[in-house]
Amino acid sequence: MLLLTAASSAAAQAPVPQAESYVLVNTRTGAVLAGAKPMERLPMASTTKIMTALIAIEQSDPDDLVTVPPEAAIGGSTAELVVGERLRMDDLLTGVLVGSGNDAAITAAHAVAGSEPAFVDLMNRRAEALGLRDTRFANSHGLDAPGHYSSVRDLERLGRVAMRQQRFRERVGSRRAAIPGPGGVGTRTFESKNGLLDIFEEADGTKTGQTADAGYTLVARAARPELGVTLGLALIGSPSEAVRAFDAKSLFEWGFRQYARPELLPDGAVVGSADIRDRPGVSVDYRVDGAVRMPIRVDGPPIKEVITAPAELQGPVSEGDVLGEIVVRQGERELARRDLVAAESATGPGLWDRVRDVLGSLTP
């Protein structure tokens, strides 16, 4: 009844965002729940800075002091850095990810690799190592440039990798942040463009962007712990900041409705029995060792249980002995595997049992 009810509510078609390309993914299984043109190569705007920040985190320490180079003064989105000032790498990362500063991205590139071209080479090598086949970087900041593109499928995967880094998560989960001003005087306050964080409590990042060629872009993640599901999303080509946020929220809400978390097998459930050899009328039940409760697609293939256990056992058997296993599948996907253990003890054949068997064999 639970699954039938959930399937009914999940049956509605996925909402279609006002974006040129988008994808919604279960981050644990990699299953694509919805999307359009997921592998089309498009300008990515400041979602570029996901890779910039990831490499900076991997190749620096939080307290490293970096110097803002003259090349950082390129305009566009800014973290209000001053050429020649020195600041901590962790403060610079805040400028990259919350302030989305082009100046901060170029400063990170110079700090890590000595120049932006050398850093871009690191970005492309990292993309290749991650299997991002539809991604190519031409700069560290995301301004439109020939040969600078990605796909929403690649961006969602990249966001997933970056979110494994605590220093990354701490920043992209905040709508607002501050760092010291130049020379440590005053503060610089940033407000990210990720309006999804204000309208969808379960969202915890990741990065927005906007350029003339890319439109409004977004890579985002949302988790529903009580369901056991985390979803990742990327979109390119949304018409506005507000539409981007509301479309993402609608996709996430629909995505979570595709799942339920029933108890597929209760702990201790008896699923079969085995006879004790040479003990007529004596058998041992085998039970599930550990409950199976996990998220499943409510409109997916049927749930099947495959039991591997003997029909007959040689005694003695002790309660808790492992007798076999049960595998729970949904379609071709294995959901869980549990041991089947003896629910009670049983002795082997005694002297009288053996005498009776011998006498029985002598009876014409």
C-alpha cells in the first residue's frame, strides 16, 4: 500500500525548466532522473570556479599567504581585491566561491601554478582524469571565451567531487560571507547569487554563474536524510536568476517524490527452513540478520528477493549459525545482501535415532 500510494504521487512528469540544458541525478547511484541535452557542450560561466576552487583546495593549505597579481584586475564579477595585497588562501576561496570574484580566481591560479595558462593546464588535466569528456577550460574564471565549455552532465559530476571537500562545502552552503579588508582593515562582505539556498532548505550548495553566452547557470545539491537520498542538479541557459532558483527547487521536489524508504525486510524475519538430516520431523527456521530499509524508486521495476540456503542441514546447528544469504534486487540493481542465520538450535541424530534408522533398514 505504501509503495502504491507513493508511486501514484510520483507518476507526474518531471517539471521542465526554462533552461537550454539540464540534468537531475541521484548522486549515490548515478541514475539520471530527468534532463535535456545533458551532454551538449555549452558555455558554463562561473560554474568554472568549481574546478578553480577544487584545485586550489587540493594544492594549498588554508593559511598559505597569496599575493594578488596585476593580471587579476580584469573586471566583471569581483571580490574587491587590491593588486599587491596579501591574504590567506582560505579567505581567497571565500572570494572565489561566495563572491564569485574573477579577480579571486586569477589570484588562486597564480598562487597555485604561477600563471593562469599553467593553471588552466592543471584544470584540463584534472577534467580528463575525472572523465569529463565534454569539458574544456580556457580560463579560471568563466568569462565567455572560445574553447571554454562544459555539459550539465560533466558539471554535476564535477560538483559531486568538489562537495567531498570540507573547505568547499563550508563556503558554497552559505549565501553570505565576509573576509578581512585590504591590509586587514575593515571587512569585505559577499552575497552569493544562489537564491536556491533561500527558498529550498534542503539545498546545500554549489555554484552559480551568468554570462551573455551561457545565460544563468547553476550546479546544486540537495539532501533529504530521512529518505536517504541526495540529488545533484546542473542547468545552463536559464533566463534569469529567479527562474533559475525556482526551476531548481521544482526539480528537486519532484526528484525526492520519486523515492520511498520502506522496510523491505525486517530484522529477524523468517524466510524459510531446512530439515535436519536423520532427524525426521525436525527442522530449523532461518531468519534475516539485519533489517533492509533503504530508498527505492517507487515507479521502478518490481522488488525481488533471491534466497540461497540449503533445504537440508547436518546437525548439530546452533542458533545464529550462518546458513545462507538473501539478496534484494530492484530490476538488475542489487539493493542489499543479508546473511540468513539459524533461528534456533538443533542437535544432530542421537543414539536412538541411529538405532531406529538401522532397525528401519532391516525391516522387509
